[in-house]
Amino acid sequence: MNKGKKVTKLKRSREQREALLRTLSQDLIRKGTIHTTEKRAKALQPYVERLITKARRGNISGRRYAAQVLDDMSVGLLCDEVAPRYVDRNGGYTRIIKAPQRESDKAKMAIIELV
């Protein structure tokens, strides 16, 4: 039986893909909104939502899980400011909005933001 792929590879190796998602998630947590390609936004969404879900519990294990992925400044922002906003919400912390195509290579663009 053919199973669907679980991870969007983004034409990168595992290490490069993890580094890309790590930097995109740091930017999203710091700024609240980022402008990127549609495929990157769709790959980033479950990654960031998993981080917020773990950090919203407010215990030390959630902070340590975020510290494995993010830098110190982003961990502080995530655990102290971003995650407490979503205590009453059961998922769906991010929103993807389609944007006009990029002029140079006509890539589909999107805006991903924290709700």
C-alpha cells in the first residue's frame, strides 16, 4: 500500500532542512509574521505549532524541548510571551495567507503569522 509522504523535503538534506526550519521558526516567534514561499510556510506550520504546544504547558520540560531547537532569546520569548497567549486554545496557533507571486522567479509566496 502506498503511504503519503510525511515530511516536505524542500530539496534539502535533513540537516539543511532542520536548519532552515529552525531559523524560520525563530524569525516567526520574534516577529510574529514572516513572508516566505508557500511550501516553506506549510512545512513550518506543524513545526512551530508543536513548539508552542510543548511550551504552553509552562513546565521545565517544555522549555528544554524548545531550547534544543531555538536560541536563548527565542526560547524566552516563546515560553514567557507567546505560549501563555494560547493557554485556552486547542491548536491552530498559526495562519497561512497566500500572497502574490514573486516577480523574479514566479514562486508562490505566503505570509505565515501567529494568530
